[in-house]
Amino acid sequence: MPVFIIERHIPGAAKLTSDELRDVSARSNEVVAGLGEPYTWITSYVAGDTVYCVHEAKDAETIRRHATTCGLPADKITEVAAIIGPETGKNS
């Protein structure tokens, strides 16, 4: 299934309390459960005024539907072309 990076511009995101982040996460989980199709929230990173999310879904439209239902922005949705890491640079 395709993997997407979602950029959510949320002013003050890095200042959200743990309770606020828990509430947002719980709402996202509820929406994922109700989508009626395969969808996986892998992880999110909160940095400054942006939340960067990594999700698996069949297409960007499904990502938009999740965001709209959650009441979250999805300012930029980009499909991941490749995943690399330190091990990518090692010789076999």
C-alpha cells in the first residue's frame, strides 16, 4: 500500500499539551477505524507549527477524507517514492 507524508500546518503545534495531543490522536484513531478501508497511521512528528504524519492509504483522496473527518488540515500530501536509511549506504 502506498505511504504518504502529510504536512499539517497548525500554529502552535509544538506547544500542544500531552492531553491535547492525546485527544487529537484518539480522534484520528476513531476516524481510521470508521473509514471502512485499509488505512494505517504509522507515526507523526510535531515540529514548530507543523505536524508531519506518515500514513499508509490507497490514495491521497483517502488521506484527505481522513483529515476532513478529523477536522485537521492536510496542507500537503506527498506519496513516498523510496525509503532509505543508514543501511542503504552499506555494501552488501
